[in-house]
Amino acid sequence: MSPVLITDLGLISYEDSVALQERVVAARKARAIPDVLLLCEHPPVITLGRNAKRENLLANENVLRQKNVGLHETNRGGDITFHGPGQIVGYPILDLGAIRSDVHWYVRTLEEVMIRASADFGLTAFRVPGRTGIWVHPPRGSAPARHADADTPEEKLAAIGVHISRWVTSHGFAYNVATDLRYFDLIVPCGIAERKATSLEKLLERAVATAEAKPNLVRHFVELFAREPIPTSREDLLTSLDRLEDSIVRPA
């Protein structure tokens, strides 16, 4: 199997993550590095995709400033979403031309990664036709007899918004683990007013660390995309990019 570098960036600003993605995408287009999966968390930030409607932002700039929530426009697909601590954000930089040149298949595969990772926690997540991401029916009853209630409106557990240039991907998915869901009150998540966001913690009614969920996402990601995972530190990735970019600027 072809390799994929797995790099956990930890907590990183949204701006810095976008800048890093741009560097990795350039290197991947030049075939100077293998595929890469960047994993991270962001300080509270609202992002607007290419198809975002400004009216789906429910808070003005003063409110966002008071709550220390950033606001950024981005070139990913989709509408508006929130990123924050307790949410696992994944940025796959893959050369789909070497895997499968099919955007629909790619997005559905990212959904499948998170559906299977949710099943590892005993949750039945699913797709909703016409709505990207993964969804769950909120459970009812008391533990341990709680069960998903199909009669209640589904809630969104994870969002997807991607960008593809010359079949190299960027941006990706956001999986709510221990996310403070009150931040979603600042927006109409993904432009769907009648549906709420949820998290693993809310669904399981217990504390869940991102470190508990992250290995499941990585395992299913490499299985479904048939990649060989190579754990790579943030420092090693940056060093490799520095060397590559230096060689382009000052060839030997």
C-alpha cells in the first residue's frame, strides 16, 4: 500500500492550519511527499465555505469578539460551520488521481470513516440524502437501556467541507467529540436551521477525550483509503517542507 503521513498538530490556529495545508498541497502536487493526514483542534472559530450564506451567521462581530471566536472565509465547499476544542478536525491531503478521481466517492468515503469510528462507540451514525456529513438519532431512556429514537429529528455529529485542485485534496472533516455545543448557537450549522449539532459526549453521557476517538478515525481512514500509516511529528513534517521549499528556491 502507498504511504500516508499521519501528523497530529495538536491545537493550532485556523490561519496556521490553512497556511500549512497550502504548503503540503504544493509539495503533494510536485510529488515531493506522500499523501498526508493532518489532525488537529482549533481555538473557537467560525468558517464560511464557498457556498456560505452570510445570514447563517447569527452573531455580529462584537459578540464574536466578546466570546473570543474567530471568523474566516475559506475556499472549502459547504456553508458555515464551527471549529473548537474537543473537536477532531482532519485535513487529508491526498492525490485522488492516484487513488480514484471521483469527488462524490471521496466525500462518501470520509463519511464512512466517521460512521465506522462512531460504531466503535456503539453508535449508529448514518447519511442523510442531500446533506453532507454524518448524523445520528438522539437516544432516549436511561442508561444502560438508552437507545436511538428514530422518531426524533436527526442531529449532526460530523461535518465535511473539501477543496480539490488538480485532484489533490485539502480541508476535510470535523468530528464532534467533546465540543462545547453552545457555540453552534452562533450559527445555522451548515445552513440547516431545523437540525442541531451533537457530540460523542452528549450521546454517550460521559466524558470522552479526543485521544480516545482519534485512533479509531485513523484506523478506518487508512483501511478505507488503502494507505500505510506513517506517524510523523509536526516538527519532522515542517522540516521536510522547509528542505523541499529551500531546494526549489536555491537548487543545487
